[in-house]
Amino acid sequence: MSTTTKSVLSATGVIAAIATVVVGLEARQHADLGLIQAPSSNMSIDRLLASRTDDVNVPAGDYFYNLSQKLKEQYVEPVSDDQKLASGAVRGMIGSLKDPQSLYMDKNQFTAFVNARQGQFEGIGADFDLVTGKSNAQAEAANEDPGPGATAEDTMVMVRDIPRLQVVSVVPGGPADKAKVQVGDIAYSIDGHWIVDSKLIQKFRTAQKAFIAKKMPLSELNIIRNEIRAKADHAMLPLRGRDLLFMGKTGTVTVVWERGGKQITTKITKAPSHLPGFGVHNGAILLPFVPSSAKSLKQEIEGKSAVTLDLRNNTLGDLASMKQCLEVLVPKGNYGDFVTFRHESPTPLVVHNGNSKPPKITLITDKSTRGIAEIFALALSSRGYASLTGESTGGDRDNRSIVKLPDGSGYTLVTSVYKPKLGSTAVARKGGAK
Amino acid sequence: MKKAGKLFSYMGILVICFLFGFCWQDIQKWKAPSSRALGTLFGVKSASAATPEEEFQHAYTQILTDYVKPVDKSDLKYAGMEGLMASLGDPHTMFMRPKLAEAFSDETRANFGGVGARLTSDALGAKIAVVFDDGPAYSAGIRGGNIVTAVDGKSVAGRDIDDIVSMIKGKEGTLVHLTVIQAGKQKPVAITVKRARITAPTVESKYFADSQVGYLSIASFSEPTAAQFDHELAKLEAHPMKGLVIDLRENPGGLLETAVDMLSRFFENKLVVKMKFRDGHEESAKTYPGVLHEFAYPIAALMNEDSASAAEIYAGCLHDYGRAKLVGTHSYGKASVQNVFPLVDRSSAKITIAKYFLPVTPFFGRKVDEYGAYTSGGLEPDLKVELSTGTEVTFGDPKSDNQLQKAIQLVNPQSPAIAAN
């Protein structure tokens, strides 16, 4: 081999080696995505400039990974619980939906929720909802989860419309029932802690505007200001209030409720309580929507030409179990739609095989008939298979996914809203206004 | 045979070169490459069923595809990042979206493209509260008390003050057209102002002739604050001084360097704070020599629950070295230091990287109860004075500001008593 060839070859070798190192560096950049800028590192000018444009779009998963790593490297205390970071991120995402029906729950909250779905309650023995007094759709801006560490005052500044904590069902014979708590009661304060509500803040804002427009003297504004200050010193958010009433098996809470413009004070000792399961009481079938209900229902209606179903205190039903009950009761067909606001075609609520000889059905409902139970009542009544007696239903027709996370926490996510078949407005109206 | 062997060794060298490049950042840091990076290299997915990353990814995808309403991808991603950072339970460790990150950096630099005025809300638009000397608004004839009713032809009556401010702010050198109501003029006038880089004053001074006490209000500790402090102090010291009140109320803090710089006027080579990092190492900040100033009069520092961070370090050191008495209510209790890490999409991560310890005062970090309400922490005042409620207080006005009244009397007991109203 000539010297020229040799030197050309070795030069090629060196170039190849350098090129390979660069390829390795690039490969790593792609592996890590380089989310974190390192101003001190010797990044090429090009790269830094490129990273200053607005259209950098780092995929969510990579973003999460890189940020977690940065926290673990830098945070003043060791970060050992990775799962907590992931759950925190989920909490943040669910909270950003600002939907009182889509909620993140920590491990204890989620456990209490799942047990309540089986009829096993703790706390004061009642189910709650966050309501704004308006429809669900208008309530969206209401539920701000400001994350840990936020004070009630922060939230008052942040949120224009804070939902109120309302009783939507009461376990018969449970502590709340014994204290004569009623469906529809709104929690005003718990153990002296005022539950933040937007009415007072709106009043202050209106007064402030009036003051600026020189239509109100300062002294009047100060009265409202001082009232807010005094309350804010001992305030809590509606979600925290729910925890205090919904969770725990011991301890006593003093709760002030608002009922029809009046305040009622109750002292309630927490204890486990449970909703009666499937069964016949006074000729009516109590029908919770849990997995075993369809089978029991089938046996119970065998050979009967008319049945009465009691759907009161039924707020946490399970969709699959409810569908099985429909199969047992009514003929096959389409019983309305689950719709979304995503420009998708609706998903029909279908009974596949059904019961070709349906019994005459009477449903007992009231405000504590909500969610899956309300959808059930509307599905039957809109097709003319059932007549409704009692009061109108609660006004919650959301279908929710329930997801458990590896650390035991979990969340609910509204995936669709039920719409009954058209042409039955009279019946539908009776089934609860939304 | 020999040729094949040579080929293999060349290949081997290239593989080593590639791995060298791939692991270069680990070699720099002297640690093993992350398993995630190696996984990407060899195309292996992490074995365990749900890594935290997958848990996050799953929820992210589910919300995007299943939620009853459409969700903005990037909003959802950022909400997730906010939640991730909030999960540590430290209110100072947070994710800042691009817009927030920019506002934050505006604030610490205290300069931005603007007209050089501070605005407050008004029913007709925005009222000019303060016009900065030498700013473009001042040159264009805008004065305090004027009311801006329209910006670039758009009426701003009834709009949020923050919105109006961001409409007026803009790129340096560009023009903004304002409609302004001025005292003594029948009709609103149209004024065009050329935006400029604005250095907002963070120090304001007042001299109270009746008590011969000077008053310096420090709004925050940003880059120009130390120089502004010297400038305003010199203005005060042109008068006879029986005492000085430094007002740190509502001062959220700012740059530690600035606080150290300003403390160096009081004492040389003294410890300001010790910072303890998570790996156990400690760093301390000390005042430096050469800028000592003689304060030949008593000093009081006003603080309240909104005095935080650098303001607490400043007040704490003045107190610990016996240079000032603290007056007012307890401070916030922000005894930690954060670093802001910029991210490629213009957002940033603010992370608590160390805890602060003052020279004498024990650790003063804020503690809250389960409802987020204050329980302990912050600096305790030497003279506790609650702000009077029921009357409108203007900070820095000795007639209505009862905390200031007490501070004046503390530094100059001979000062004529002011009838509290």
C-alpha cells in the first residue's frame, strides 16, 4: 500500500470515528430530549437559538420524565416516591378540567368513595355533590382544585364561582339521618370553619365597583371587607369539607346547614353505616346498581305482571350493572344516547336481548335519584315502559369513568352525558330538570 | 482471515466511539447512564407494568380521548406539570407556563418595554398612579391622576387592570396610542408614547419634616434596587435625620445578591445567610467590604405577613446584628431558596434547592395547618403593631398609617405625636 493510500485511509478512519461519536451524542439527545436547557453547557449556538422558538413541542411523556428527573436532582429534600409525582400530575390534569363531577381523590378519599359505591359509608353517612345552583354545564368553572398548600383565601381570589357542598343522599338510619339532615341541605360551616362560597365574594366585588364609581361610602365597603376577613381566617374549601363529612369512622362534627334560607346546627358523631342492599320493602324492590342486582331482580320479577322499583338514595350506581338490569326488565332496542361535546356521533344505550314480556313498572324517585339511577329512570320512562311516582330526580345524568391508580388514589372522569329518546318531553321533564 | 479480523477491530472501535458519544454526558457527571436512555437505545420498554411515566401518559391520553368535552393538548400537559411539581407540597416549587415564566423574569429584572408609569384600576379605564421620572410617559406629558380610557383605539373602560397593562406594554421602540383624561381639560386627549426599556423604581423616599425622620419604602429587591436605595438615601440625608424607617411591608423579596449588596452598607464581612442544600453541603452569603455607610440614627424596619424571602433576610440581618428594630406583624416565613430552570418551550421550573438560616434567628420557615392557614414561622417583630382596620390606610402616610406612626415614634421618641384618626 502506498503512503498516500495509507494516510487517506487513516484520515477516513479518524473522520468515521468522530462522526460516530457525534452520532452517539445525537442519539442520546433524542433519548433524553434535552428538555432542560443548560445555559452554561457548551451547546452550539444553533441549538440554543432553535430552542428559543415558540413551536418547540415536547411530548407529554418526555416532559413528565425530564421534569421528574430534574426535581429528583435538585429538590432540597430527597424525592423518593415516584408514584406521588405521577399522581400529582394526574391530579393537576383532572383539576384543570374544572368539572365538579371529574375529581381526583387521594388514597383515603378514593377508598371511601369505592366503599360507598358498594353501599358501605363512613363519616356522617351521606353522599355529597358540589353544586353551583345552576346546571352542570354552567358549573364548569366552579371546581378549582388549587393543589396542596393553597389557602382558602388564594382560592377566593382565583375562583369566581365556587361550588357549594350539598347533601344528595342520606343513608337511612345512619348518623346524618338520626340528626335529621335532609337531601338538599347545604353545608355552611364545619366545626366553626366557614366553607368558602362565592356569594360573599361576589357581594364584595359588586360593592367594590360601587365604591370605585363613588356610589358607596368606604365605611360600607369596609363592613363587607371585615366580614370576609373574619371568615377567611377560619375558612375551608368545599372539597375539604366533603372529606370531613364523608370520611372517618370516629369523632364528632358540628355542622351548620343551610335549608330554605335558614341555618340549622347539628352535632353528628361519625360511624360506619350502610345502605340496604337489594331487597323488597313495603312491596317495592330496592334496586342498587351493583353487579349482583340483575340476577336478584330476575328472580324477583319472575311471573309478575307489575313491579315497583325504589330508586331513592341511589347516587353512586354502576353503569354495567344498570345495563344488566335493563336487559332483565325491558325488550331489546335503543333507550336513548350518551352524547359528548366532542363532535362525535352519540353512543346509544342499547338493550341487546331484553325481556320480550316486560312487566308494568312503577319507579319511586326523588332528588336522591342521581347519576346512573337517574339515567335508568329516564331510559325506562322515555320509552313508556315505566311510570314515575315521587319527586323529580336529582339532575345528574353524567356517565363517569372511574380509574384507580397504582398508589391507591384514583379519579372520576365524565365521559358522556345521557340524553333520553325524543318525543317524550312530558315524561322527561318529570324526570328531573338539569 | 487477517482482513476479517482487522474489519472487526475497526467495527469495534466505531462501536466504542458511538457509546462514548452516547454516554458523554454521563462521563462528564461521572455516573451510570439512565436506564431509560439505554432502553431507548436498545429499543426496550421498561419492564414493570406501570412506571410513573406510563401512569401519567395513560391518564393524559384518557382525558384527551374520553373526556366529555374537547381538551387542549398543551393546556392539559402544562396542568399535569403543575400538578407534578405541586405534589411535593412546597408552595414555592412550581411549574411556570411560558407566559407566567416571562412575567416572572420581567419582574426580577424590573425592566420591560413600557411607557414608565404605574396604573391602578378606575371605573373609566386605568388611573395613572405614579409616573416614573425621565420615562416616555412623563416626556409625553402624562401625569399622576390622569386616566387612560383607550389604548390603540380600543376602549378599556371596565377592563381588568392586568389586561390594560399588558395592552400598554410591548416591544421597545414601538408606539402606543393612548386616550387620556387630564385635569383641567374638557375633552380626553390623544397621546402617542414610544415604548422604551423601563427600569421601575423599587425604592421611594419621603422626608417627614415634623419628626425629622426619613422614610424609605422598598417594593422589591431587584437588580437596580441597591443603586436606587443609595440615591434615595442621599436625598434624605440632605435633611437633618433623627431616624429612618425602612418599609418592607408587601415586599415579596427578589434577588438575594441585592439584599447582600444592600446589607453591605450596614456591616462588612458578616454572615447574611447560610444555605443548606439537599446533599448536605452548605453555602453562605457574606456582606463585602468597601461600601459601608454610616447610619448615625436609629432605624426601624416595617414588615407584615406579605414581607417575604429577600425582604425577610434583609430585615432579619438588620435585627440579628442589632441595627434595626422590627415593627409591624410577623413576616411570611419564606426560608428557602429557589432556582429557576428554563425549559426549551419557554416555560420554566422553579425548584426549592436549599433552606435559609439567619445568623441568630432560628429557622423561620412558615408552617400551615391542614387548611393552609398560618400557624407559625416568619420573623417576629420587636414591636407588634396590627394595621388599623375600619379606616382606609395609605402606606407611607403618617396620618393614616398607624404602623408607620409607631415606627416613627420608636426611632425618634421626641417626634410630635400624631392624633390617630
